[in-house]
Amino acid sequence: MASAPSSDLQDLKVALGREIRIHEVSIAELSSLSSSRAAYVKNGNLYFRASIEKAKATEQKQLESAKAKLEKLNAS
């Protein structure tokens, strides 16, 4: 019975690792776009047109949040 919570914790860590990688790739992709291009930012279930800088800032915030959650899990 002790393995179930450990398994759930490990699954959560793996999911956060994937989320972190997705945000890192998104930031790299946004960095490769020319400044004249527009990007889209997901807010809820909708996508809104935004500048590349705003899209990168949003992705960076989400990346930092995911990393903080992972660090908190690793510390416990």
C-alpha cells in the first residue's frame, strides 16, 4: 500500500518534467520567429493573438511555475 503514493508522486514528477520540456521548446520556437510575426497565447480554452515577447513572457512564467512545483516535490 505504501507503493501507491510513491507511484503517484513519481508520475507527478514525470508529468512536471514533460511540462517543463514543453515550455522550454515553446520558448525556443518563439525565439526563432522573426519579429514581424505574431504569436498566439492560450488563455483557458481560447487562443489570443499576441506579440512574440508577450508569448515568450507567458511561457517563461509557466516554466518557472512548473520548475518551482517540481523543486517542491523533490524537497519533500
